[in-house]
Amino acid sequence: MKVLITGATGLVGTALTELLLQNGIKINYLTTSKNKIEHQPNYNGFYWSPESGVIDENCLIGVNTIIHLAGANIAKRWTPKYKQEIIESRVLSANLLFNALKNNPHQVSQFISASAIGIYPDSLQNYYSEDFTKFEDTFLSNVAIKWEESVDQIERLNISVCKLRTGLVLSTKGGALPEILKPINMGIGSAFGTGKQMQSWIHIHDLANMFMFALQNNLQGVYNAVAPSPVTNYELNYAVAQILEKPFFMPNIPRFIMKLTLGEMHTLLFESQNVNAQKIKDAGFEFQYKSIQSALKQLLVN
């Protein structure tokens, strides 16, 4: 089997690439940086530029499945220009893949794409499953909606499509956890706002395994890629402090302070999405890290 990966050098892509290679799956990957192109027996790079509509069609040779992870990092200040980049990096890349598949001979039968639980509204009451459709007009929701719509067009080519709506990815190599660790390691850790907002998280290893599970079982449709035990923001920060044996008594950080510091991006820390993992469990996926304590211990205790 051969898989084409976009975003292979990102946080999730790096973990997934390692896992697939360990399981004997050959990888082609697309990169916007020509100096990141490598050619090894089971790992080959190809150039693309979604902004310019340029792609090396040779990337499709022998490929059965495409795993689409590419997209600009949302954890940077949301200037109007960067907000546009966040959307375009997802939509233009999917459009380019669609056109490459439409206009070139290939044997691709499966397309798996990342998405995000940011598609669901901020709520302390709702428990979101994949059949929820009453999305609201927020930036993060619109990003995910346009992302998924751009991927859905792939189905018109008789290719099965699976979308994994990813929660807060826990890893010491990137994402939110290193930022959570900084104040806690300094002994000034605290929750954000009320601390009651729900954080639907997933360990990086479980997420990589879920993409491989979707690949091996030819999953179709939408699945929430979150652990089965969401926690509040307070519980998450407190669990980190406990495991690191650090004090945790500072007052909660008010929303207006983070808004001054981060601008509109501060919503990432304060929005609440309690997301249901039952559908992926029903499909047969088994989580290695079901509780926040087990996930954090594996990541933080040497």
C-alpha cells in the first residue's frame, strides 16, 4: 500500500508518517519547500504550491489513499490577512488535489482529511455528535465548514471520503500542551476564565492510530477525533500541575487579559466543546489513552 500525505512534516503528520512506515506502508508526501524533498525507498517527497496551483502529478503514482493534513497553524495571531491564509491553506490545497485527481490517471480510492471540532458552537450544555448541523457564524466554524466542503467534492470522483474532526491534540512536540506547561512550570499555573469550558482532547499517538484505523478500515463520513473523556479547562491545567508536582493556586486568568494579549485568537482558550467519541468507538477503534491522567503521564513523566 502507498499513501500520499499532505502536511507530513507537521505535528500530526510527523507522528502519522512514523507510524505508517513502521507498519510497512509506503509514503509519498507533498511539500511547499523544495529543500524538504527527500527520496528514500519508502518515503518520497514531491513539490506543490496550492497558492499557485502547482503540483507534481508524479506524487499520485502508485498511491491508493490520500491523507490530507495541510493547513496553516491556527495558533498564531489572527490578523485579517492571516485569517484568510488559514482558510485558503485548507481550501486551495483540497481544490488542487481535486483537480490533480480529476485530470490525471490514478488508482486513488480513498481520501482521509483532517477537520476540527471548532466546527461546533461554543456551549457549556451541548454534547456534540457527528450528526449535529446547526453551526454558527464564527471564524473557527467557518474555517471547518469550508475545509470540509472543499474535501467533499472529492466524492464526485468516486473516491470515498472520511473526515476526522480533531480536538485538542496533546503532544510535547507542539500544539497547546507546551504553552500550558510554561506557566505551570513557573509555579503560576491557573485556569482560563471560569475554567468550566470543556476541552475535548486526544493524545497524539491515538490520533495517529485513528488515521491509520480509518485507512485500514476504509472509513467513510465524519468522525470526531477526541478521547472519550473530555475535561474542563480547570481539570486539564490542574492535572498537568499535579503530574509535574507544581503548585496550582493562582486566580483564574480573566478573558479580557488574554484578549489583549492574543487578540481574537484568545477564543481558542475560552470556547467550550464537549464532543462525543462514540461513533469512532462503535467502528471498532480502541483508545490507548482514555483518561487525561494516563495521557499526561505518558507525555510528561520520563
